[in-house]
Amino acid sequence: MPRISPVPNLFMIKDRVMQKSTAQVGAEAIVNKLHAEGYDAYFAGGCVRDMLLGRAPEDFDVATSARPQCVLDLFPRTFAVGAHFGVVLVADEIDGGEIVTEVATFRSDGAYSDGRRPDEVRFSDSAEEDVVRRDFTINGMLLDPQVLNETDDLAGAIVDFVGGRADLAAGFVRAIGDSEKRFEEDKLRMLRAVRFAARFGFVIEPVTEAGIRNHAAGIAQVSCERIRDELTRMLTEGHARRAFELLDQVGLLKQVLPEIDRFHGVEQPPQYHPEGDVWIHTLLLLEKLPKGVSQTLAWGALLHDVGKPATFERAPDRIRFNGHVEVGVRIAAEICRRLRFSNEDTAQILSLVENHMRFGDVERMKESTLKRFFRLPRFPEHLELHRIDCLSSHGDLTLHDYAGQRYQAIPEEAVKPKLLVTGKDLIAAGYKPGPEFKQMLTLAEDAQLEGHIQTKEQGLSLLLRRFHGAKGANSND
């Protein structure tokens, strides 16, 4: 697609000169083309907010008076993924890579009978009409990139019908217009309010917070997948503690994760957990999750003690949680099923819950047991969960450091070596497959991991001594 006009490759953000991303260059070209055809067009939503905050946006959305069919006709590579709602994806190749920009027609929305999407939309020529149906004021600003290129004045390029700049400066997440109506329309907006407030360190404006409280139970109308995705973003954006404090504060936690809400007031033995109850302990873990942490580690940290409320016992000697790991795995499995995690992610999250207490025995483990422990998929996640678990309680990293040093010191081929004795070897030696096969193979592998055998012959000799009677019973002779 030919460029309508050249655009500078630099722009100003809060007195800083920034290199334009290819996403911005692509979006500007779309705006230029729409302007040249006589349509209004702006950058819209999160990219405008982020530019005013001094953050380089990850992507750029365009809002325009052009109808979806006009957008489809104007650009050679388009995808009508949401044309019913006025949304078209425009693709272009820039600097050898494909850039896809969402272009949405100005609109007003009808009723939201499903609590998520409007039943119908009416396309509009008015940018203001489009903005006032959006979620929050900080996401409701528009920006004219042509004005920005001509003047280098970011503030002068902003079109703000809803007071977004003032709320951005004040640090408020505020619903546009009537907060009750905004949350009646789309229940997911309640979780988004929490996520934005946590991400930016903002406060949810009091009337908006009251609207969330009033509609919190309605979050059940939102699909489990969307709830999962919002919670995962909260856990992995680097502000997980603040996000879960806000979920609790506005009444959403008990709706989306009642199992976590039960952490409140569950005492722990002070000699191991001087920090306080299970809720405080979990918040301290969440506080240590960096931006970009894997979602499985983040959810493992959140759920590692999910079995404690159900197993709390005030024994004569101290508080106990007998069987909390096993109970926790069952509860975590139900949460993963309810939120429809993939099988792969579920397996890793449950493994983190199931194995988080095993570090207590790491210095006493046999070499074979230790090596099998290190074989756990994505073992560094287990190690990191143990580290932040310790730092969020007693602070003693002795076992973590020991495990980490051993994990680094043992070569991978020694952790999972090629087996010296296999099932085929047992059959060739005269054993018939049966219940003892697994026991025999485990014994041979343990001996290999311990360094007691170095050859197949040594392994078979060991098995002959230990299972001589079994061979006689199963032998063809």
C-alpha cells in the first residue's frame, strides 16, 4: 500500500524524544488515508492513555467515521472480524514485518442483554458519541496523529470529551458517565477497573467503586475464560498484590475466587510464619512476582496454600495443616477446571502446588530421589516458588540455596541418563512382563542414579540377586 504522506519517525512523550514503533507508523498511515478520503480518524483508547503517561504503547487502535465496508474497500488487506460491531483489522507490511491495526467505526450501543456485548450497534459520524459509550475516562481519549506530527504538541493533539486527562493526572480510574450503567452493560469492566488501578498505581474513584460493589455478583455472567484472562493479567503485570487487595476491597474476590477469599483470618504457626495469616502470606508472595512472570508460576504462587483453610487444626503443640498439599491439589484442580486452563498449564500449576513442600526434605534426599525431583517439568519454577515462599515467611533460604546449587551442579545427562536396564533387557534375561516389572526397573534406575551400577550387566546382576525367586516364577525354563 503506498504511503499517503511521509511521517516523521520520532515523536515527543513528556519531553522525551521517542522512536516510533512500526505499530504507530502503520496506524498513522491508516489515519492519513482515511483523512485523505474525507473521514474523521483518530488514535483511540489505551495507546493515547499510555502516550500521556510516558509509556510506549504496545499497539495502536484507530477510531473513524468511515463505515466498515468503506474500510474494507479502502485497504487491500483487511479482515472483517467484527464488522457487525464496526471492527475491521487492517494489515500492512512495514520494515519486513506484518502490522495489524484494529480500525473501529464510531458507534453507539444498544442494550447489553448478556452483560458483555451490545445486542446491536448504531454507526455514527460523531466521535463524542463513540467515546461516551466506552468504559473509563482514561481510556476514552482520542489523539489526532497529524496534529501531533505538525506541532510536536502531544497535549494539543488530544481530543478529550470525558475528562480523561484530568483523571489521568489525578490517578483515578473513573467510569464514563453513569458507573451503574457502564457495569450493567459489560460486567467484565469491573475486573478491568481493578487491573488498570493496580497497573498504574491509581485509585478507583469512589462512585465507580460503589458501582462495582453493587454489581459484583453479576461477574458470574462473564465467561470463565475471560475472567481467567483478566486474573492472569493481574498476576503477571508486576502489580499482583495490589490487584488482589483491590479485588478484595471491591467485593470481587469472593465472587471470582472464593477459595482465595477464605484465606482471611486463617492463622499459621508463628515460628514458621511470623508474617501473619494465610492471606497476608499470599499477598507477600504476589508482591514478589515480577512483570512478565510465567502464568503457571503466578497461579502456582496464588494457589500453593489453597488447601490450608480446609485443613486448619489447632493441635496441642501448634497449629497444623495436615494433608493441606493433597487437599490443595484437589481444590486447585477444580479452579483450573472451572477457569478452563489448558491441560498443559493445569498440569504445571498442580505440580507446583503438589511439590512445594518437598524442599523441606531436600538435604536428606537420596541422590536418586533428588535427581527425580530435579526432573520435574520446568523445575526452575518450583525453585522460584520455594524462594518467594521462604522470603514471604521465615526468610531462611538455606534449603533453596542448597537445591539451587545442586541443580546447577548436576549435569542434565546425569539427572535423566539413558537407562542401563530396560524392559526389553528384562524380557531378554528371562522375565515375563508382570506386576514386578515396574519395581525392578525402578530399582535398577535408582542404582544407576546413585552410581552403584555403571553397566547393563551390573544392573541385571543386581536384579538377579534381588528378584531371583520372581525370575524363577516367571521364567520360560
